[in-house]
Amino acid sequence: MQNTHATEPWPEGVIARYLTLAGATVDVTGGGDSTGYRCTGCPYGSGQWREDIAHGHAQGHAETCRGLPRPTQ
């Protein structure tokens, strides 16, 4: 499996990405006091947080998630 996350364009609205153990990403969107995140490998996600808190939660999840990336069609 070739990792292309570093070269693929990020989806619109994504301000940061964290790579999971299985190659999915946790995408952070928004900014400031209304920042959220969503894992592309499992149902994990959030409501709105301060940006620093959202980044911390997203990175923490990425460090342990083993959900495989969803297939693209």
C-alpha cells in the first residue's frame, strides 16, 4: 500500500490531518472556537471545540485508531 496522503490535495475545509496506524486520517476542520474533527477510518468525530483542544483529541485518536481507510470510488 503506497501512502499518498502527503501528496493528495486535502478535502475542502480541512486545516490539519493526522495519519492513523492503519493509514486513514483524522481530519480537522474549522478553526478558532469552532473546530471539529472526523476520522476517515471509523465513526470517531467531534462537535465544536477550541482549536488547540480539537488538535489534541484528533492526534490522540490517530495514535491508536486501527480503522482502515474507507475505499474511494
